[in-house]
Amino acid sequence: YPAVASNGCYVASAPYGFPGGGAANTVPCIGVTKGIVNENLDPVTKKPTYNPASGCFPSKEAFDVMFRETPGVNSVHCRDVPFSQTADGKWEYDSQNEPTGAFTILNDLQDSVAAGVCTGTCATAATLRNVLGNVRYGAGSLSYVSSAAISLLGKVENWADIEPTTGLPYIDLYPTASGEFDSGTNPDVYDNLSWDLRIKSKGNQHFCFESHAHFVYRPGMQFSFRGDDDIWVFIDNRLAVDLGGTHMAAPGYVNLDEFKGAQGNLVAGKTYDIDIFFCDRRTDMSNIRISTNMYLQQKKSLTVSKKKTASGTYTYGVCYSVNNGGSCAAALNGSENVETCGNELASLGLTPSYYLVSGGTLDKSTAKMLTAGEVNVGGIDLTDPSVPMIYYDKMKLAPGRWSIFIEINKSTKKIMTFTIDENGTFEEEISSSDSGSNGGELDGSSNSNGGSEENPVAGSSASATEDGKNPEGAENGNGNVDPSSSSSKENGKNDSSDEKDDEDRNYAEPTFRVKMVAPFTFVIVFNEEIASQPKSYEVMDMLGSVVASGTVSTSETKVVAPSKGTFVVRSGRHHEIVKFK
């Protein structure tokens, strides 16, 4: 990978070409070239400004168009780069993990060309060309490593090894100087047996990107960026990584504890901007690796508004908001605060998921995910998931207390909690705040009821582990469900009218209890004083479907659960909740 100072883009017809038409030794700034941009970032335009003294571009205009959409020269696209969290808590993106082994984030433009939505300059820029994946770092040769690197890091045996103080590969800490990384031997930090092993594929090349975000400074933060070609990173509007020029993947590292921004030393707890600019101007390789323990802020919120229609049904307006200058939605919208509602959710790839739970708290291990595109349990209409409708009078659920939750991009919101009585009467609870138990940023972090919601209906709650047996402490010494875990109706009794209604339906009056006797098997135990009376029972899943039923005259009835999950056991007006995990 030699340092040939030529570039096919600098032909005579190029809008911003150098004299010489891109021939050998006519293109300047091969290798890392510091000083191409000025030290301070314009806080208004958030664009780097060209330093003409560098001589790296034929004009200021030629530099400016790299980060400004210019008709006939370039076209703008937006992509979100997916970061993942490493075992040591850092956030990282590494293009070597892509199928091409390279940073080919715009390869999907070919699909837009085929669809007819990418034409003209866009279609020309979408052309795929030969691209090579990354070359691995390795032992290299100390004879071709700078004395500054040896002084800082010692005699590194393998540049891919981890430096113990920072947790980063040694290569990320290499103190890059101007002129280096113009070729594969300056410096020699590679596994030289891997050059011929690079992945060969097609890629979209010759592009620039920029990204803008915020972070709250905490002592101990660090940021590293390795890539080719130009890399300029500004923190607090001051240049922190200066790796301009067309070069091999070169590393830049910032210890934020030692960095001075435009406002001076960074102050713990204060919010700062980070602005990243990158250009791929040299073929055939394109690499990016970013690693940091900085948390780039992204505040998400999910709101649900209720509206009654003329027919008496209720529709729910769903809106998802993101406050993050680094997102594509914010960039395309021109604002850091982006709210997307209703049918517009799909345009950003945001798909709502809905959950039905017994009680008021979301636990995905026992919750029932509702099906989009259809009406669920008779009254939850998700024909259009972005605009759910609820028909209270058509609900087909077992009596009890229920809640519906919505989730979008790991943000969760409770839509409602309601109860259904023995007569099928629906009543919605009005709560001052909602709560959820799994990730995302919730509107309302506590529940207004102030007590446990594990037992949603009268009776007690029995839990079982995955093998179908009760966990330790779930039963008392007699093998029965501990009555201390039960919750009852307000007075703990039923009135005479209820008893008459039960008799008419050939239901024995409670009480009964549930006892685990084998994996996924429980026994319904009736009180001895009513053991001789005929009794009807039903076992229902969380959607109200009956999975077992019968009429018995003995004191015990054995039931086998069909699967893991939560079930409602009903006899007369008495209920038990049985959970198998």
C-alpha cells in the first residue's frame, strides 16, 4: 500500500482539481497532515474552517463542499451508526466487524437507485467500486516505529494487544505525527502476513460524514478514533483530534481529563458538544473505529393521548420523541428535538409493540405480546399499530385487573390499567403516574398505588420456576400457598346476592387453594365443608382462553398446565393466579 501522490478524482474536468490532473506527485498532503483546519470550530455553523496555509486544497470552496450539499457535486444522506457496549463498559463501533471488513455504510444506495428515488448526482455517487477490508495490526517492526511511540509506550510486541491502563489496543494510543501512515510501513504496526487476507468486495467510496452530539463530562473519560482518511474531532468547539490528509487508518486519542476546550478545562457535570468530521478520499480501503466511555446523550420519551370518538370508542395517539443532535431524524429535521407521531412512526422504522399483563407492572417474561394488524382479545384493535383503538364493551378477558403497555425502541409507556368484574363490566383506573419495569425512559417513574401489584385479583399468587416447581418460600410448611401473600376484596367476604348467583350457575362458593404437586402440575383443593357439593372450575390463560375446565365433587382436582406462563384459576367468585416460569 504505497504512498503514491496521485488521485483519479483530480482529473482536468473535476470541479476542484489540482494542476496536473491527479498525476503522480501532483496531489499534496499524502499521509497524516496536521493543520488543514483551524483550531476552533464555528459554534454557529458547526463546520470546520479551512486553513489555506496548509496548501492541501486548491481553494476554500473546494474544502467547504466536503461538508455542504452542493448541486452537481454531491448529495446528502443520513445513516445512524450502531454502537455496541463492550464488556468493560465502553461504547464502540468498528467497521472491521462489517461483512465487508470496511466502512461501507452507503452501499445501500444501490437499492434507492433501483427504486428510482436516487437519480442524477445521487445515482452517480452510488456507484460501487472494488474495496478491500482492514489489515490486522500485529508485531510490525521497531525499526519503522517513531521514537515518540517507543518513549510513550515502550517496545510494543504486538500493536493489537491491550494497554492495561486505558483498556485500549496499543495502536489506538500511538502518538501520530505529520507524514506518518502514508504507507503500510510508516509506521510498521501491522500483521504483515494479513495484507493478502483482506476481504475483497464492493463499496461506496469517496464520501465525507459529520456527526454532532452532547455528553456530560465525568472525570476519567477518554475518546479514541482510528480511521482513514481525514479525521477532525472537536470537543467544546476546540480541535481534539487532528488527522487530516489522505492516509492509512491512523489513530487519535484524547484523555478528557487533560483536554482544554474553548471554555478551558472541562468541568465535571457540565454538558459539552462533540463534533466529528471524517472523509474517505483514498481508495481502496475505508476504516473507522471509535471507542469511548463517554455517554452521548439521547433523551427519549413516549407519550400516549386518549381521544373519544363519536361512536363511543377510544383512539390513542402515540408520539415518540428524541432529543439528540447526533440522530438522523434530528439532522434531517434541522432540530435536536424530534417528535414523531402516528403514521409517521413507520417512516423512521419505529414499530410499536403492545403488551397485555395481569396487574399493573410490566414483566415481559409473563406478559402477552399482542399481535399487530388485528383485533386482540375482542377489544384491543391494533389493525393500525400506530393508532390503537380500544372497545371497552367488547373485551374478552377473565375477570381481574389488567394493564396495556406500549414499547417503541426500548421506551415503555403504560396505556391504561383497568378491571373487569364478574359481569364483564369494564372500569378504567385513573392514576396520577404510570410505571414500567424494563428499559427506556418512562414518563412517570412510580406507581400511585404504593403497594405490591403482583396479585391482581382476590386470592393468592403461586409462582413456579422453569422446572414447574415452587421456588423456595412460595409455600408454607404444609405445601400450600402462603396465605400472607394473598390479597382479598375490601371486606374479605361476598354478599348474599353473589352467593345466589353462584348457585344458579352450579358454582360452589369458595374457598379453595392451589397446591403444586409436580412440574407444571397443580391441585385445586376445596374446603372440606363444601367438598360434597358439585363445583365447576376453569383455568384460563392471560387472554381469557380456557385451557382446562370441569365439574368435580371431590376435594381435590389435578390440573396440568399446557406451558410456561400465567394462568387464572376460577371457581365461583374466587380466583387464584398460578405462574410457571
